Amino acid sequence: MPKEIKRSTNPLLALVLAWLVPGAGHFYVGRPVRGAIIFVVIGATFWTGMAVGGVLTVDYYNSRGWFVAQMCTGAHGLYGWHRQKALYDVVFKQVAEKTNLSTQGVIANFMHGTSESNDSRDPTLALVVGEVDAELQRQGVAMLYPTENVARGYAGVAGMLNLLCIIDALLLSFMGVYGEPEPSDRAPAREAA
Amino acid sequence: MNLSDLFYHSQILSSRTMLWMLVPLCLVVSIIYKTIRINELRRLWWQILYMFGYIVCGLAAMGIAAWLIVTYWP
């Protein structure tokens, strides 16, 4: 039976740390080797996706499902979102100047135009979506099949795997488990001693 | 191309490349799953390799079965 040290850890802190920096939750509950592996592997997976797909890998407007999964990587996802938002801010301003709409109007039309439930034939929606897509292609950041599947898949799977790690760190913290369990073949020798 | 360009512009991939990109993703899933599930760290790498092989062989078997059905189904 593995012996684990009991020490009080704050579950909320474990949750926040595990989300914000992948692996930090395991460092907090005294499992630094696992924390280091999680930190490297989740980070490498997310940034492989970003390297393949570029700045639009994290895309709040066009792929909400993947976006939610990517946000589970904490700081990685937040930084990706920040870069995507900065790009879209520039693009929306350019499209607003071309279409004589306000920037807010462009954003509202683009969000409505790219939503999956949209079946409107409003020409303004089509114009705004077309102009935004054209501007993204002009800047060389638009993704095509199958790049978008690979990029968003990598970044999204990194997020889902970090969600597993968050739950694990949270459960260890709730159970008051701190540190690595001892190897099972050494435990009987200690008991005998 | 500099490093910031790499993370800014998208790359062009073929459908065949997409299939091969599944292999490192299977490895990543194996590493994270076994890292949080295993009790003894000294057995970690063998367990990762075992699970990785299991997933890849399973996917390959399903792929071959699907190809056989599509090719030879009357």
C-alpha cells in the first residue's frame, strides 16, 4: 500500500495554479516530476498547434468549441487569444472603413454571420464576412483545410488534457494527498524494519 | 522565416500530413494520461510506450478494417 504524506493544501489554489500554468498544480501538491512533464508536454502540444495554424489557431469568432478547449491551457490559451484579438481589432477597423459601418457594427455582423445557426440572407452580413475573410487572406493568416483541423486539434487537445491534469491536482488537494507515493516493493521492507 | 512568423502565419499541409500528425498526438495523450494515472514513476516510460503502441495499433486496425469494408463491400 503506497504511503503518502498528509498535508493540507488549498484546493482552490491547486485549481487556479493547474489551470493558469499547466503542471503547476502538481508542483503545488508535491509532485514536481509529474508537474514538469505536464508543463513541457502541454506547452509543446499547444505551441505546435500555433506553429502549424498561426495566429488564428485560437479563434473566438470562427471555432467556439475549440476555443473553449484551448482556454483550458491557461496562460498559453490566454496569450493566443490576446494575439488573435489584436489581429481582429486591426482587421475590423479596416473593414469598417471600407463598408462605412461602425467597428461595433462590423463585429456584430461578423459574429452573426459566422454563427453556426445563421441562415440569414442579409447582404450586409455576407459583405462583412467576405471582407473580413479577404483581409485575413491578404495578411496570409487565413487557414485552409487541413491546416485548421491539425492546428486547432493540437491546441484543443492540449487544453482537454490539461483539464484532466486540473481535475487530478484538484482531487489530490481535496484528499489532502501531498508528495509522491512510495514504490510498492519498498513498502513491505519498511514495515518489516 | 523568423520565429515570430512561424507562430503568426499558417502553414500549408496536405491531407496525408494530417494523418501523420495523429501519431505525435497519440504520444501526447499517452504521456499525459499515464503521468497522472501511474503510481510509480520508474514504470512511467514503459507504460507510456505500451499505451502509445496500443492506441496506434488500434487506430491502424480500425483504419484497415474501414478500408477493407469500403474496398470489398459488395
